[in-house]
Amino acid sequence: MPGPTLRDVAKRANVSIRTVSNVVNGYAPVSDELRTRVQAVLDELDYRPNLIARNLKQGRTGMIALVVPELDVPYFAELAREVITAARAHGYVVMIDQTDGAVERERELLGRDSRATLFDGLLLSPLAVTAEELRGRANRIPIVLLGEHIFNGSFHHVAIDNVAAAREATAHLLGLGRRRVAAIGDQPYATGETAQLRTIGYRQAHAHAGLPVDEELIVATPHFHRRLGAQAMERLLALPEPPDAVFCYNDLLALGAMRALTRAGRRVPGDVAVVGLDDIEEGQYSTPSLTTVAPDKGEIARAAVETLMESINGRAANPAEIVVPHRLIVRESTTGG
Amino acid sequence: MPGPTLRDVAKRANVSIRTVSNVVNGYAPVSDELRTRVQAVLDELDYRPNLIARNLKQGRTGMIALVVPELDVPYFAELAREVITAARAHGYVVMIDQTDGAVERERELLGRDSRATLFDGLLLSPLAVTAEELRGRANRIPIVLLGEHIFNGSFHHVAIDNVAAAREATAHLLGLGRRRVAAIGDQPYATGETAQLRTIGYRQAHAHAGLPVDEELIVATPHFHRRLGAQAMERLLALPEPPDAVFCYNDLLALGAMRALTRAGRRVPGDVAVVGLDDIEEGQYSTPSLTTVAPDKGEIARAAVETLMESINGRAANPAEIVVPHRLIVRESTTGG
DNA sequence: CATGATGTCTGCATCGTTGCAGAGCTGCCA
DNA sequence: TGGCAGCTCTGCAACGATGCAGACATCATG
């Protein structure tokens, strides 16, 4: 089953292994006559270079790893798509793994038995692992973090300005005249840094508008899934004074919330306006379509891969905090008829 | 930057390289005293085995590749998730690539410069490449095909019974008393084999019910995306006698169709009932929720990985046609209030 | 005490490729 | 004709790990 090696080709063509290698790679000068002869044998045997061997010799694999919590969460799927595309532009392929948000799975990555040595670099979208741990058990390969804010500047990190994004989303709702704007998705504990940034933005928008925040309207959720969005919305609807708008910390929560609203007979945006964050494709096709804050996913992927490549190639700058643009996309869930 | 090697550890611990290797792998008997001493040095230097070197020696990489058309299509994202999980159970990791449905990208995979030699096996969900081509340019690594029906038995192939799935979906609509049941998603050309199977099932259901098929109600779409589902639905609504139900060949088409229906002021299922296929999570949360045929994605992934592992381990049976179960999940889009 | 079995440990070869240094040939010029 | 450059081509060593055969010491056995 193993294919022919350079040696096999060399023997058959009566040349040295090195010459065959030169023909394959087009490196060194080879006379036309010889090149043709060797090429013929290469074709005849259908030679394929053994990339593992090449990698061993060259000390790199041409592969990076992308680790996300859940690949079937649309945001990560869309991001993964962009990462694969961006990596390809650098001649790299992408191994994808998921942690299911489990700390131990994230730790495994850094541990003794991780497969990390197979990759030239690692893009990590951490949920649970802390900066301390990352630093302590830091692997030997370059790492770029995605999304979660790690507060100290130990690693390259690519993300949108979460505070601004949340502020703009909330301001949009307030600007529509809504006065009881809820927030779904806070995570007031150590690993919920991104959520907390969004809560800050939510509060800032209120402050700028000179409006108080009703703490009752901030609902925490341990995850960012549809089901929890629906549950949170139900709880909000049960309040004596339910909200007339809600900013959800991601689109899935928002879609779940809209589902709960529809089921409860409320109209969106008539009774309650809804804004999400992530701009997953699904939001364009929901009924009503979803107003959302769109991070530039292509840019996130490009910046992350670019930064990783620089680290891999040793042109590593100091750990950089890279902020990627976002924009509010207004659709029916806030302004629909 | 490169980490310590076995040699480094060996030198420092004053033992042979081979002994260090034995300690690392727990292979051969090593005295407790020596094991402790070596382990101490391993820890001290934070040794990590170079997996590329190990792979070269052992002739396998512990990686498989999964190639899908588009990772951000929910069905493929969900499938990818299951594949990653299934592969992990075998100690394997998964490299994911996407072809965007481009023939040339699928061909690249099989070509001279593909990275295929890095992987022990390949799971391919082909769109455009034909069985002929696959066989002709067949790579040296084991391949298992997903989804698309390749008519001759040259490769292992895992899929649901597409004819039966489509038949059941259509029968469900007919059973509800609908009499003008449309079909969205036919692909009457060489690379649309799966779609054609679904059309066969659609016809069978009509035949079983003793009803004629109105050819006008079968709408072809080059892709299975939301936008095309919406467009197709609009075309159907423009007919003199529009349909009262529609079977979409996947959930995205169905969601797009529902979107078009809502926009046109038709009620689902009141005016038009909708059935999809794939059971993507989004369908549970759409308004109305989507009736669909659910392939057992976990089982698809497990069967595919299992089969691939058998090929890799040389216990390869003849190319097998593996049929995975599916079931109709009835939700609001056909029976809702 | 010789023998062989057992338990540890080691060195060499090897996986398939590429980096490096240099061998051999040709042609040109002084 | 000798010397030198330039072009091809080659062989050896190496990447870092593991498979294998065997060295050596210890111990039990007849």
C-alpha cells in the first residue's frame, strides 16, 4: 500500500535520489534531458512525496489547529470557514477540534499528550481556560486567541470591541424609543469575560442616554444557545413590567428569544424589539429577520491567521491586541412592520 | 524554540535514547529507580514527543481528513461535529477542508500535490467529482464517501435511503390531505444524484397514493441554500394554481421557502405546509418549527469513521454501501395551529 | 560450577525526505 | 596546456523517533 519513494524512482531512472528530489521540487538545475527522463518515471510510478518525511526534515507541517467550543454553533462554523480560507492563502490547512467548553478538554490541548507538536500554530477560542493556565502550561507552538478577552497581554488576541458593539446595539434600541431594554447573556463570573464586556456596553448606552438600568432586566445564561435564550425571554415576560426590547449577547440567544416571544403571542418588533450579535446567516432568514451586530468574521480570520503566520515565521511582534471592525445591521426584528 | 528531544533528555539523565523512549512509552521494562530518574528529567525539560518523527517511523499520522462542500452549511457543521467526536473515540483528529462545491477543488484532493499523504484516511462528501474520476485518480489512502450516491460500488459509502426519506416526507404531506405538493431541489444532471433520488421518492409517494405528479411543481435548484429555496417558492406562488404543500430537499431550502411564504403573506402550514430534510437545529427554532426528515448524523459519522478505521487497519472489507436510519420529525410547519 | 533463563538496558538501522559539500565534466581564456 | 568558472549531478548526514537484536548482569537450576 505505501507508495513509491524517491528511492524507488531513483533506482528505476538510474539517477541519484537527490536528483529525483530536485526534479520534484524544481530546486536545483537539472538538464532538460534528465528532467524529462525522471519526470517520466515519476509519472509512471505516480510518485507522491511523503509529506511527513518532508515535514520532519523541514521542521514544519503546514498545518495549524483551530480549536473552538462547538463547531455546530453557527458562529464558529462560519468563523471556521473563514479560517480555512485564510489559511489556504498561506498554503496551510486547518485541523479543527472542539472542546465543548470543557475546561479539561481545553487543558488537554496544552498538556503533555496533546497533539500540538503536529501543528505549526494554534488558534484557540477559549471558554474556560484562564490566562494564567495558558501561560503556565504554554506550549511550544505559537498561539493566537480568538474572541474571549484575556485581560493581560500575554498572547496575541483578535476580537471585536465588545463594549462598543454592545453599546451600539443597546443604543439602537433606546434610539427607537424603547425604555425597558433587557439584556440576555450576562455571565458574571471568571470565565465570562466577553459577556461582562457586553454588559458594560449595555450599561454605557443607558448612561449615555441618561437612563437608569433596571437590574432585573439583565438575565444571565451559562451558555449562548437558543434554548437558553427562549428560557430567559420567558422569565422576562413573566415580570410585572416586561421589557419592550431585548439585546441578546449572541444571535442564537436572540433567535431563541424570538421563538419564545412568538409562542407567547407577542409580536416582534411590535411588542418587543430584538437585537442579536454575531450576524449568523440564519438571522437573515428568520421571521422576522434579525437585527444584529456583525463582527467582520473574514477579517477576524485573516488577522488571526496572519498574526499566527508571523509568529510561526519568527517575525513575532510583541503580543498584540487586534481589534476587528463590527457594524450594526438593522433588520425587521427592530424596525419591521 | 524547538523543544528538547529524546537525545537531550538522554544526555542529561545519562542513559540511552532508547531507554528514555521506553520510559515515555511505557513499553519495555525499566527499573523503578531508573524510570524515576528519567521521568524527573522529562518533567524538568518538559519533554514533548515529536509526533511528526513518530509518525514517520510508524507510517501513520493519527489524522483523517474530512472534506465537505461548505462548513458553514449547518448540516455539514453538525456532521463535522459528529465526525470529530467519532474520530476522537478512535484516537484520531480531523483535518477539515471545504471545496465550495468546485470540481477543481475536489480534484486537487486527488492530485499530485494534495496533502493527502499526511492523513491516514479521507472522508469525502463530494458534490461534483464523479466516480470515474475518483477511481482513476484514486489516492493511496482509504476513502469513505458521504452522502452523495456514487452508483457503482467502487468505494465505501455511507448515506441514508434517500428515496425512502423523500417518499416518507411526501407521503406525510399527502396524508394530511394536501393535493398539490411541490418539490424544491431537483438537480436533473450528472452531479445531482442525491437530488434525483429524492425526486424518485417524491414520485413514488404520489404513485402509492394513486395521484398524478404535476411536473410544474418540481423546481430545480443548483444549490441547497436558503436564498434558492425562497426564490423557488416565489416562482411556485406565481403559478396559476400554487401548491398547498412543499417538500424541500433540505432544511435550508425549506427555511428559505418558509421565509418567502411569510413575506408573501401566506400562512404555514395553513396555506402551505412545508417539510425539509436534514434536521438541522435551526429548524427546531424557526417560526413555525420545521417538520423534517432527520438522518441519524451521529450514526453516519460513526459508521463512516468506523469503516475508514477498518480500511486503515487493513481489515478492509469490500466496498460497502452503508445505509443509516432516518426518521420523520413532525413539527409545526405541517401540523401547527 | 556450568548453563540457561530472566530482566534491564543499549546501539544500530531505519522511516523518506532535504541541506550541504563536493565530484566530475565542459568550455573558456590566458 | 593549465587553470578556473560554471553547470550538473551525487553521496552523506541529518530531522527525531521506534524496531530489533543483542549485551550485560543477575539469579535459579541441575
